[in-house]
Amino acid sequence: MRNHKPDVEERGDELATLEDARRATIAADRLKDVRDFWPGFAAAVRRERGDGPDKTGARPEWRWILGTAGLLALVGIVILVPMLYRGEPIPVAPVERALPFRVDSVTIEEKPAQAFVFHTQDPDITYVWVERQL
Amino acid sequence: MTDSELVRKCLEGRTDSFRELMDKYRDPAMAVAVNILANREDAEDACQEAFMKAYRHLNTFDAGRSYKNWFYALLSNHCLDLVRKKTRFKGFLARFRHEEPGVCLAAARAPLPGEGLDFRYLRPLAPKERTALYLWAQEGYSSGEIAAVLGCRPNTAAVHLHRARTKLRTLLKETNDAKP
């Protein structure tokens, strides 16, 4: 009976009418400025085919070359560096006393900010990091 | 050029032919997705993915049948799948919040100014009921055609439609918005 009911015309006010349903649902012409799906689609197809730049901007053939070169460089570092410094301690530059450097006050957009001073082993290089106070 | 011809050209490697299909079905696809998902942003993402899926599976399209119905079936399946995933995720989150999972059947609320589309009568319906209601009301589909899109028997599609219309009528009565 229930399956038959939607096809029966005389069903009182139990069911929403076609007009009600049209008002409740969203017609295609009510959707404004629908996104163009083509650019995203075309980019995905190119990526799948491998005939275009990927997210890194590298072409497929270059990806292999760059990957192999990177791997070789890594192997070289892992093998060669211990060989070069075998038995000898890796020289560490003596920490020289950094010149007195102090930040008294700092502001960002006219509001007090926090400053961090990092002295490096090189006496000529000092990093200062300034950030907004939360 | 017919849809089947455009599909054939796509299968021959002319991707541009797919653009014609995409342009033709962009707005109707968005309408189907918006009505199922009741959310515009989700619908746009779903359409983007469904077009890609359709392109990948074009070889399974039977040229003797309607491309529109084939695409609608694929799109609605994709949207219903998203709804299921979202519901599962909500259920997962609810475990931590000690809330009851499931779709909120709160009273219909009118859209706020600037909110755009009015989903107040769609959200209380189940996703398959929304699909059936939209296809019947806006596309003029019969129970048989709705069944082909939903991948169920015509009787089951008729039940979805019947439930949607009953719920909608109740909602309209509650909000005194029904046309006599």
C-alpha cells in the first residue's frame, strides 16, 4: 500500500505537493556563480598522465634525476664524512665571548613585543628574534 | 553533438570533449549535490571529484543509455558516500563528547541574511530522501528513474520519495508554510 501511495492522486494533505517540493529543494537556476571545475580537472589529468609539472614544479624526467642526485649526495655524506674525520675529533671553533649585546625594548606596530637574542659561535653573527606578545 | 558522441571522443583521447560534458552538466550536478549534501562547499568539492571519477570510468559507460542518468548515479553515490563518512566521523567525535551521534532533526530554521541557500526543509530529511525528492520535484523523474540513480528497486525509491514528501508536509505544517 505504501509503495502504491505516492502514485495515487487523492491522498489528502498527508503528502507534500509537487509545488511544495519544488520550493523546498534547490533548483539549478538558484545556484549562482558555480565554480568552473575544468581547471582542477585538467590539472589532475595532466598529473595522472605525468605530462605536466607536479606540485614541486619539476617535470617527471627531472624528478628522477633530482631524486637520484639527492640520494647519491646523501650516501656520499654518510660514508665520506666519517672517513675524513676518523680518529680525529671534528674541530669545533672556540666559543668566543660575544660582544655585549642587549635589547632594551622593542615594539611591533607600536605594541610591546618580546625579543630573543641568539649568540652564534661566530662573534660577528648574532640573531635577534622578535615576536608579538600573546 | 550528443552525450554519447562526446564520450566516444573522450575515449579516443580528446580530453577537450569532456569539457563540453562538464559545462553541460555543471549546474545540474551542483544542484543534485547541494540537495543531497545540504551544503554548498561540500557540494562543490563533491562535483569536482565526481567529474574526475566519471572521466576515469568513462569506459564503463554504456553508450546505449543516458549519460545524464549514468553521471547522476555516480554523483549521488559519491555524495551519499560522503554523507556516510561524515556521519561516521560525527559518531566518532560524539564518543568523546558524550553526545548522541546521528543526523540532527532539529526544528527547521530559516536561513540567516547572507547565508544564501535555504536548507531548512532538506536537512531534516535523510540523504536518499533528499535525492528522491529533488529528482522528482526538479527533474521530473519517475520512481523507476530515481531507482536507477539510487541503485535500488523502484519500490524502494517510491518509499524514499513517499517518506520525503510526508516529512516535508509535516515540516511545512509546523512552520505554517504549506500552500493550501
